[in-house]
Amino acid sequence: MEESEDVPKDFIKLRSEKLSVDEVSELVVSPYCGAVSLFIGTTRNNFEGKKVIHLEYEAYTSMAETEIKKICRDVRQKWPSVKHIAVHHRLGVVPITEASVIIAVSSPHRAESLEAVTYCINTLKASVPIWKKEIYEDEYSWKENKECFWANSEK
């Protein structure tokens, strides 16, 4: 395969169906890369002593996709050797132990893909309009990401 046949690609998806780690990681595999780094954010069963039943996510979808595309562009500027990037985020109800977000990045060497994955999740939480509601046994709470720039601007 000519390297020109394996042009860098971004795979962005917001969906209500269960996310697949295998599907997301396979999207970024390249014969030119020796590293695929993954971040999988899952729903845990507790928060500050409260029992979490499940999470619910809502998004401003078109704006969220635009912001994720910007993150991918930034990654490519910071780490030019990155080949493929996949960012899949679940919307709607996400049960305990299931993935809310999966990010995969391929690069020739591990350092770039690991750094890029960390940048992707941190920047996503800070800038992408996706909102999380934690459902507890007797109540619920909309969660604010402490990284989120627009939430912190009013304080």
C-alpha cells in the first residue's frame, strides 16, 4: 500500500447506540503506524458517596461535531505524525460500565498517540457542547465539567 492511499482521516460520531471499542480502534489502524492509543470513558456506579443509576448525555450535535473537528485539526498541528483520529461519543442513556466516549489515535510511535489522546479528551471536556446528567437513586444532577471554559466564565 502506498502511503498516499492511507491518507489521514478523522472519524467523528455522536450516537445513541452502544459504542464499540473494537470498531473505534479498527478505524485508526494503519500499516504505517506502530501505535494505537485509546481512551475509554465509562459510567461508574458512584459519585461523592451517591449511587449512580446511569448517565444521560445531550448535545448540540452540529456544534459538537464542529468543535471535535477543530480538536482533530489542533492534534494534527501539534503532532504532525498522527495518522488517524476517531472520536465517538454516546448520547442518551448510558448504563453503568458502558462507554460514554471512546477516542483512538494512531501514529508511528507511542508518545505522539498517547499525548494526542490525552489532549483530545481534555479539550473535548473543555470545549464541546455535550452535557451529562447523573441519575441517582432519588435525584439527578446536571454535571459541569470543571474544564469547561463557558461554565467557568461566569464565576
